[in-house]
Amino acid sequence: IRQKEKKEQAQKILDSEQSSKRTKIIPLLPELAESVAFLFNSQRKNVLMRKDLLEKLKDSSKSPLSDSEILDRLSMMAEIVPEWIKLSSEVPLTVRIEKTVPLKAVKEKLSLAK
């Protein structure tokens, strides 16, 4: 019984850490969406290789971010606005945005997310 309680406590701690990480990241997503949209528009494409996008986002970021941090943020964005951004899980790894969805609507939805 005690082992079970310890496992439940550990799971609660893990869940709260993930929740707090999410609440810290969500306010940063509208700015990231703007950067993503700018990069896609400047390339005049709606699909980019994931590694290229990560590199360009890392270079343009105000604070130093790792590839995994940027990928976490992109994944969270894909959860919140799947109609706008999609991350492929198949090789070649790509990121696709739907340019017909207005950026203003995307940013609004991201800022309202919890």
C-alpha cells in the first residue's frame, strides 16, 4: 500500500511539473507563431524541413533556446491550433502551416489557451 501511495505522489509531482511548464510556455506562443509565420512567408512556402525551421527560429530567438525547447513549443502550438500548424512524424520531418488561417486568429487562440 505504501509503495502505491509513493507512486501516486510521484505521479502528482510529475503532473504538477508538466502543468507548471505548460503555464510558463503558453504566454510565449503568440510571439513564436508570429516568428513562424514570418519565416514561412519570407520563404514563400507552406512546408519547411523541421531542422531548417528549428535552426532559423533558434537564430532569431531573443533568448537562447535548444532545439528540444523550440520543438516542445511547436508541438504545444500544434495541439492548440492544429488547423494552422502540423508537425510530421514521418521522414522527412517537416512542419506545415495553413496560410489561409489568419495569423490574428491563431495568436488570439494561443493567448486564450490554458
